[in-house]
Amino acid sequence: MLEQVRVPRPVGGHPRTRPDRLGGDRACSSRRNRRRLRRRVEHTIPEPEDRRADRQRRGSKGGRPTGFGGETHRRRDEVGRTVNRPKVFRAVATRHDKRAYVFHGTVAVASIRLWLRT
């Protein structure tokens, strides 16, 4: 998925292929993913409780703790909650629409209703 990333430059030119930072959820936190990301980009991915306990149980062979910044995690969590807000609407959560443009319209209507509600 990282090969498909294109971050547009504000002044124009070729888009960047490496973002400044990547945020993910607990499902993306495997050792393999972390090792690959560590070489490419700074990332913020929370470590699941069971994996943390397993690492601590293994002692020095378990590896070092993951770097996990508090402010960065708050921003990642805020983005995740904002993206999930339209899923309150059943049509967005279940995606019954067959065509992509119809689904995008449904998401737009749900977003407008959320925006008007606040």
C-alpha cells in the first residue's frame, strides 16, 4: 500500500512518495510491518496488550518497546474517530449501494448531515 502513496507538494512538481508520518491501528502492528516501516517512514501504531505482555515476558529477547508518542497518538485517534462518524448512518456502514458514485453521494449526504448537526 505504501507504494501507492502520493503526497502532493503545495508549490507543485512531482508528488512525494514518502509521507512525513504514518498512523495505523493495532491490526497493523506485526513485527514484520514495524520492521519494514521503521526503515521507510516514522510511524505511530499502538501495540496490542497481549503483544506487549509477550515482549516483556521474553525479556531482553523480546525486543525494545515501540516508540509511541502521546500527542501523535491523540491526533491519530482524532482522525480515526472523524472518519468513523459517518458510519453511524446505516447506508454508509453497510454499503448497500452497488455503484461507487452512489456510495460517495451517500457518504457526502451523511457528512453534510453531521456537519449541520454540530
